[in-house]
Amino acid sequence: MTVVDTDRIEMADTSDERTLDMMFEWLEPTPEGFKVEIVEGNIYMSPQRDTHWEIILDLVEQLRSRYARKQLKSDVRIDFPGRLNGFASDVVALAEGTEKDAKGHFRYQDIEFVAEVISKQTAANDYGSKLATYAAAGVPVYLIVDPYTAKWHLHTLPKDDEYRSTLSFDFGNPIDLTDTLVGLTLETGGFPRD
């Protein structure tokens, strides 16, 4: 029989207090060609697809007529309110003069526009949790581009955790953002389909 001196046993930390920084550190290095996001504490790793990238690049090129290159980001971590939300949005347009915070991250409060291009594996996040999170964060313009349905969905007028205005059309119809902070129209006729 073994006798154990319980006064000398250190108890393991049973705390489940995770932080976004800790979770992202676990995932380093991210394999090339993949993007990693944490949505409500769940980790998602998605491969970058050609169709996906073409739409992202098309959006960025069109946004360049209004935004300086340093104001446009793709797949860059930005932390959002809610439980463990660290998104790497497909396209983000930041307000002029935006600076990184003390941790070296951009702030969600400086976002004027965000776009997500649907991937089959993470579509539920873009249409669900991210939609609610972007609205709760007060992101003024959220665009979902879906190459599987060849439709786009524009969400504006955030209040609480929802957008009060939603407009959806097929690819080929322009996205009129002239009455928003973005102040331009995006053409969608060249968006590829999956």
C-alpha cells in the first residue's frame, strides 16, 4: 500500500479561463494557405480557395478608389465583443487615421466596412454568429458575398445584435454604398461563382 502525503500534492489549475491571445498562440504557426478565426471560442481553420480570393481581391481593388492601401485589410485578426471572438475577416475597411492598439491589433470600433465571402465550412458563422457580432460591435456596413448562390447580402443600420436593413441581389447587380460611410458603388458582375 502506498501512502500519499496530500499536503505536498499541488492541485492542477482547473480554470477554463482562456484568452484569445492564448488560443491564437496554440495555433502558431498557421499552415500557409489557411486562415484561422475564433468565433465564440470555437476555432475554425479554412483553406483559401481561388474563387474566394478572386472576390476578395475584386472588392479590395474597388475599395481602393475610396480607401488608402493601409486602411484595407484581409485576413488580419481583429478582436470583437462577446465571448472569445477573434475574426480574420475577408475584407475590412478602416477609418482614416486608424492606429493599432497596445497589443498591436486594429480595433473593431474603427471599422467602416466588412465583407465576408462564404465558404461552405464556415457559412453558418458568416450568416449567424458573425452577423450578430458585427451588428453588436456597431460595424456600419456588413456585406456577405456568396459564390455558391451567386448572391450578395448587404447589412446596414446596426442596432444591438442585428442589422435593421438588409438588401440581397444576384451577382451582376451593383452594391450601392453611396449613402453609407463607404460612399461608392461596388460592381459584382465579375464575381466568380463556385
